[in-house]
Amino acid sequence: MKDQAGKSSRALAVALALALAAMASSCGGGGPSGSGEYPVAGVVVQSPARFDLWLQGRDCWIPGAAGATVMYGDRLKNGAPGGLVMALAAGGSLRAAESAEFEVTRDAEKAPCVDVKRGELWLDGAGGATARSSSVRVVPVEPKEEGERSAFSLEVKPGGPSTVAVADTVLPFSRVPAT
């Protein structure tokens, strides 16, 4: 019951953000020049501390808050203490630990791809979401049965290794070299 309520509230938050994003213009002008498209990647549904956004095509960080709409190509960073939870428009969720920095993009199949620059994040692979760093790309395995999902974490230490972990109650993942 609690899990169903959480899914319903996330779905409602994403639907609301999609509607608001369609009505509102972005800070400082339109979307990226020449693309004609600037789709919603997700919505920050929880952030106990401050985080900043670097909107695609802009030249500065702006403060973010819970309820912020994140577009594909935007970059986020948060400090310590902090963290954030983002509901992805394609399905699933992303949880970033304190002192994380990442960019939300799309892969060749138009699925969400989170490019982790530093810090740790956990990604629910629903919606085909993947993650990558400079040294590794994490691709969730497709579920074989309804209700199965894939979840993993990717931790990137600047100038150091990338660490991948998977939750033991979900499907495994495949790890391939970064491209």
C-alpha cells in the first residue's frame, strides 16, 4: 500500500511538472539554439538542502529547489549536507548523495542517461535509464517478468575510480566500457 502511494505521488509530480514545463518558458530565453526541442527529463521531488542547476545552453549555475523541472542536457550539483530525489519522466527515479554533480542526457535509444561527474547516485532502471562516468557505462538488464526492476549505484571519485553496486533484491546489470 505504501509503495503504491509513493508511485502515485511520483506519477502526479511528473505529470504536474510536464504540464508546467509546457506552459512556462525557461530562464533567460528559449531552449538550446537550433534544436527546437528541450524535453523534460524529470522533476526534483525532494531536496533537504540546496542544489544548483546549470541549464543547457546557459553560462551560470542557478539555485534549484524541490519541484524544479530538469530538462535533458541540464547539469545538477549539490553540496554537503544534502542530496536530492528526482522522478524521471521516462519512469523510475534517481537519488543523488551529497556533493554529487551529474548531467541528465539521452542515449542513442532516447532513454535517460545520467553522466556522473563526481559523487554517488542511485538509479532505478525503470524506463531504460542508464548511467555513465568517464570510465564505465552501466546498462540495466531488461526485466523478464512484470514487476521486476533493476536498480544500481554509481560512485565517481574525482581523479579516482568509479564504483558500481547493485541492490540484492533486484535484477543484475551489465557493465560495459564507456563510449
